[in-house]
Amino acid sequence: MSLACFAPLLLVQAAPADTGCKASLPEKPAAAAAALSFYDPKADARTDVERALTDAAQAGRSAVLVFGADWCHDSIALALVLTSDGFKTEFGPGYSVTFIDVGVPQRGKGRNIDLLARFKVKELKGTPAMFVVRPDGTLRNKRKDALSWRNAESRGASATLEWFRKLNR
């Protein structure tokens, strides 16, 4: 398959160009990505965070709070790892994962940003951010680390899983 086959996708056209490409693209490429939904903009995020922390504490688990958005490829990539069978099998007993929609904070259209104040974050410059909270309410990862997941997709699943392995040591 030639690179010309990928040109229509890169240009976000509705249908493949007449390049001899046999690949079929969705009528609306963005719709295919939108089918994956982890970060609910209509959720009561404050209640979700409080419930996640309370439930994790009662169960003796760490709460993983991921602040991201469904429009963000890195947020989706991280969510895919955290909801994967591999993550659930290896880490499921010790962690509960909650996704919090933050809108588009980079463009001044953020939401639920105030919930980051408990982690001493005033501004979210990129998504996603991932905080891992012990059952006693203290952070397992540093704030700088929590804010460093803007490259989650390029890190890949294996590096993300390895990050959790190191966190458990």
C-alpha cells in the first residue's frame, strides 16, 4: 500500500482520493474516533472524584484520576491502556480508575479544572493529567509526573504498564 492511500486520512477527507487505494475510510473520520468515549462532559465530576477517592479508600485501593478529554488522542490512548484487559489483570485489584472531562483548557474552554486544586494545580496546560492517590489520600506520583502524560500515545501501552510496575515497587 502506498503512502498515497493515507493522504485522504491525513487530509481528513470524507472519502479516499482516486489513488488506487483499496482502503475504505469512514464517511466522517472524526466520527470513528468519537465512538470511543471515556470522559463524559455531562458527568458530575466533583461527585465522581469524591466517590472514587472514598470507594478506593474503603477498598484499600489506589484511585487513578485521569483528567482528559475525548477529543485528545493522548487522553484516549491512556484511557485505552487503563481499561485494557492487560491493565485490569495486572493492576485491577490495586487500582480503581476514574476519567474526568476537562474540556479544552488550552483554549480557555476548560471544565472541572477547579478539581485539580487539591493537587496544587491551578492551570492545566495539556491533557491528560493522571494522579494516583493512595487509600490514605496522599499522592503516589509527584505533581510534575502527573502533568507529564501529554505524550501518552507516543509512550505506548508497554511503557505505561511499566510505569505502574515501578509505582508498585
